[in-house]
Amino acid sequence: MRMVDIISKKRDGNSLSKAEIDFFIEGYTKGDIPDYQASALLMAIYFEDMNDEERQNLTLAMVNSGETIDLSAISGIKVDKHSTGGVGDTTTLVLAPLVAALGVPVAKMSGRGLGHTGGTIDKLESVEGFHVELSQKDFIELVNRDKVAVIGQSGNLTPADKKLYALRDVTGTVDSIPLIASSIMSKKIAAGADAICLDVKTGAGAFMKTEEDAEELARAMVRIGNGVQRNTMAVISDMSQPLGFAVGNALEVKEAIDTLRGNGPEDLTELVLVLGSQMVVLAGQAADLAEARAKLEAVIASGEALAKFKVFLENQGGDASVVDDPSKLPQARYEIDVKAKSSGFVSEIIADEIGVAAMLLGAGRATKEDQIDLGVGLLLRRKIGDRVEAGETLVTIFSNREDVTEVKAKIYASIQIAEQASAPKLVHKIITE
Ligand code: URA
Ligand code: CA
């Protein structure tokens, strides 16, 4: 087989066989196929697309390019959840203990954040003592016993994806549905998921800005998952504004505790119930989404979900007393209110700009080496559609620096007030096939 023939075949609009896709992925991972040939094929895929079978084969080839995590020692159907990335997205912190309280095994491998979207591990580390350095054996034992554990990313998972993603970044081939869908799905499958629940964000703060693009990506991923025997469902959800009120590590842990207690922000609570219902159905613990939702609401009301969060924190060295006393979480030295300059209705809160404002305070990393300041961040006091009078607080800044001029300017630039505005729809669509 010659790489040049594979490139020409795709350039001419033909579909590639499994053997050709395997040849490309294996050869490129090993370094036998040079970047210039891989770039040419990526560009051909960008223009000529891939059919369902090619997408599935590409996904599996990337899974097989490196190590995979074997979760077969954990009983039950292991459901993983993936979000395409949001600002102040506290869902994982709530979902993990919530679905675990219903007996759904959550064996989560998670990462640290880079840029303005925070990582789940960073958020959890605002709880004193909490750590994710577990042996594979302890990880599996914890999930079998208490149904939930989080471990840091380890091993050499999907090296083909790492290499290809870096190449796509510099060759104008990131925005390709077959390439994005196979990239995301290969990582979930390599991490051991039997079933996958996807939260595809749409709106100004999302990777997919329009609902049409988000839906196309969601359908592509659901078809890949179901095609390779991993039951997959997706939700298209709004990211035109940050989710919930809190953006920042300790602030989001507090928000997660409130939500597990049944006192969380409306949008975060709703999204958690929608995603959680899918996870419970995928795990075979409810016949349909309505039954799953009722079960989730019941464990919130009974306090079992919150109790599970305490067990989860304790199991991994964390001080679970923060659940009853969130003032034990890292606190910022200064609280500074950002006030509305005019009266009206909030019509825009650009999520990624709010994320950048939180990052400027130290809540996120601009580079991998940056240290995170766990106590800082932002609390939105108004969301899109809310009434505000001039002089009332829009956002509270939690900072360890007294001078927040730059952060304030970012916040003002990202929030618009108009004569009329209504709240955006949170859940746009549910995709099950
Ligand atoms: N996120 C991924 O993991 N892969 C892509 O290709 C795009 C976004
Ligand atoms: Ca939030």
C-alpha cells in the first residue's frame, strides 16, 4: 500500500477501506508517514468527507493506536459523559455523585483545564486533601464499592489523535465533522466507556457556534458510537452564556453542592437532570428518560446524592466537611461588585469572554505551567432575560488582587443590556440515533 494512492483516492471523492485507514493511522503514529502526506489526506477528508463506515474505522484505528483502559473488572455498564467544552460548566461535579447514588458506575478519567474552560480535577482539588493519584487497582475497587471515582489521565491513550490534532491545528483542518467526531469518540472509547452520553454545546461560547453545526456533530458522534457497539446519546445544550452562576474552581464546587442539595441554579439543575437521565438509561437502570429523571429527583430530595458526594470526596482524601460548611473552601481576599450602568434586561453574556475574565483573575491556566488560584472567579448575579436597574450588581468578582480594572473591562464588554430580552432555550435537542 502507498500513502500517495490513499490520498488520491480520497481527493477524488472515493471512500477508504478499513485496511487503508489502518495503514494511514499506524504509519503516521509510528512516524513512517510524514506530516506532508498526512496533511494532504486531512485536507482531502475536509473537502470530501467520510461515510459512516469510514468514520467508525477511523475512530477504532485511533483507539488502537495506543493503550486502552480495561474497566471490565467493574461490574455494570460503564457510562462516560463528554462535554464539548463550556464556561462554568459544573455538570460533571454534580453528575458523578448523582448517578452513582442510583448505582450507575462512574469510572471517570479526567484532565486539568487549559485556557478558559476549567478542568474537573482542578475544581475538585479545591477540596483540601482531594487527590486523583490512584492506582488502577484502588480506582476499580472504589468504583465497585461506592460507584464513583475520578483518576487523572494516565498512559498513552490515542497517540494518533494527539499527533493528528496538532497537525490539524496548523493545517486548517480542525473544523471537519468526521475528524472532530472520530477524535472525541476515540478518546472516550480508549478510556473504557461501554456507553457514552454527549453534551454538545452551541452558542457564542461554544466550539460549534450554530445549532445546525452542533446537531451535525452530535449525530455524527452518536452514529459512530452506536456503530461500534457503544450505546450513545447526545444533548444539544446552550452555551450562549455560562452555565449556572459560578465560574471558578471553589465557587463551582460550592455551586455543585447547592445543586446536589436541590438548591442549585435552574439551568444547571435542568441540564444535570437531562444528561443524568441519559446516563441512567444507558446504564440500564431505567426503562426510559422519564423514569430515570424521577429517580434522580428522588435521590436529590432524599439527600442520597449529597451523601454520595461526601463519600466520594473522603475516598480520595478530601475533607468532606466542606459539604456542610463551604466556607472551608479556598476563599478570595476581595469581593468586588460590577454594577449595571443602565437599566433594562440582560440580553447577552458572552460565555467565552466571561471565561477569559475568570482566567485573568487566576481561575484558569493560560499555559500548561500556570498555577491555578482556586478561590477566585466570578458569580453572575443576573442571567440573560433578567431585569436589572442601573447601579445593581451584574457580577461579583472574587479576587486575590485589589486591582481588577482589566477584569471589569472584560466583563462590561461581554454583557449587554437591552430594552427587551428573554432567556435562551437551554436544551435544544436530544439525539438518540
Ligand atoms: N475536541 C477534540 O477532542 N477533538 C477535536 O477534533 C475537536 C475538539
Ligand atoms: Ca457554573
